[in-house]
Amino acid sequence: MREEEKRSSQDKSKNSFFKKRWVYPTVYIASAAIILTGVLWYQNSGTENIDQSEYKATDMPGKKMNDQPAVEVNRSMENFVMPVVNEDDAVIQMGFYDNDGDAAEQEAALVFYDNTYHPNTGLDIASKDGKEFDVIASLSGTVTNVMEDAVLGNVIEIEHDKGIVTQYQSVKDYQVKVGDQVEQGQVIAKSGTSLINEKAGNHVHFEIRKDNVPVNPHEFFNKPLSALQDANVTEEKASSDADAGKSEDAAEEDVEGSSEEDAEGTTPAEDKPAEGGSDKKDEDKDAGEDKDKDSSTDSDTSSNS
């Protein structure tokens, strides 16, 4: 009897416990926590078996991923600039010889040296006051050539991409050497003079070349390197180049020859003899002879008297 009463009291206490509102939610939350803990433990135990020596991190300090030098993204976004510190103080002494330019522009872009005309393959830049000035790198790159040349006035060449270089002629007091990495705007030399273009005075001769073909710097100022990379540049050997390279004497001969040809090719109407013109000439000639005879007779008569 006592055992039955004891069981009955236990059943009543269980029923009263499960009737409480917080019991079932607590059981559900605890079950979910146990299941989630088991899943996480299983995943972590699986990754622990990975060989750490095969793990390749890209952000490990001091690790070299490859032997190729990193290319700065900012450099590809740089625009070509004039090789002077202050563009407002600069003046173009001579422009680029453009095969497609008009005759006046082409004539103004001819350099006369050693009795020969040469097309200007760059820009001759000077200061407004005629004084020397700092020459800066138009674009970041690597110095590939520093050469002393009396005719050109010394040369510095900087490579910016495969086949794309800038040249700075007529400079002095170099501040760079071959192999140096220069940044855009860095001072590389001072402006100077050259024998090939003495008329320009103190200046810098600036060129931009792609695959050793000079291009007009004016067309690429304030444009990125990619604009020149995408440009289709071909070396043109036009007849104007041949004419530009002629000596002064040869040029004058061409002008005289063309004048003579024009004179021979066209005869003014007033120089042409009219019909019967030869007869008229003969009559005039005879009249002139008669007149001379009369004059001679008069003079003889006068002397006799």
C-alpha cells in the first residue's frame, strides 16, 4: 500500500513538473545547443587533419610569391606632362614636324644644321626669361641611357614600358644614372644648349618614342601611358621627309628649276609674234638702215662745208 502511494505521489510530481511553462522551451533549447556543439566539433576535427605544410598563404610576411617585380597601379594611371616644373613659365621654341601638317607648320619645324634641313622629332622647350631651368621626368620609369653628345647637347633616355621611352636632349648637370628608377616630376638634369639647334638657346629637346618612332608629344600630354600603348604608330618615310633633309643649295636649285620650268612651259601672250610679224620686222630693219645712211650723208656734208 505504501509503495503504491509512493509511486502515485511521484507521478503527480512529474506531471506537475512538465505542466510548468518553462520546461519544454528549456528542453528544446538545450537539445539544439547539444546538436550544434556536436556539428562544430565534427567540422573542427576534420580540418585538423590538413597538412599545414601544404597551406599557401598569400599574405605571409616576407614570402615572395614570384620573382617578377611588382608594377605599381598608380604608374599606369600617370599622365604625360611637360618636362618642366612650371608649365606657365615655359615656351615652345620649335614644334614637332608633322607629315600631315600644313606647309607653314612644317617649315617652322625644320632645324637647319650643317647646311642641311632636318625635321624636328620632338619639342624644343625653353623658359620665357631665357634662363636655365630644372628638367623633370615626364613619367615614372627606368633610366636606360645617359650619353654625352656635343651636337645633341647630351641625352637622357627613360623607359616607361616595353618600346615606349622619353628622351631629354640638350641637358647638363645630370642627376641620374643608368639603372635608376625615377618618379614622375623628379629633377633629372638642367636645361642646356646644343649645336644642332643653337637658335633655340637654353632649352630642352623633349621626345616621346614608341618602338623608336617619334610621336608628337603635344598629342599625349595629359594622357595616360595606355593611350600611347593603344596608339597605332608606324614609321612614315614620306616624300616630305626627303625634301626636309635636302641641303639649302639643293632646295634653292629645286626652286630655280621649277621657276625655269614654269617660264618655259608658259609663254605670255604679248611675247608671241602676230601674223606677218616677221615682214614687219624686215620693214623696220630696212627703214632703220635708210635712216642710218641719211645720217651718215648729212654728217659728211657738214664736215665738207
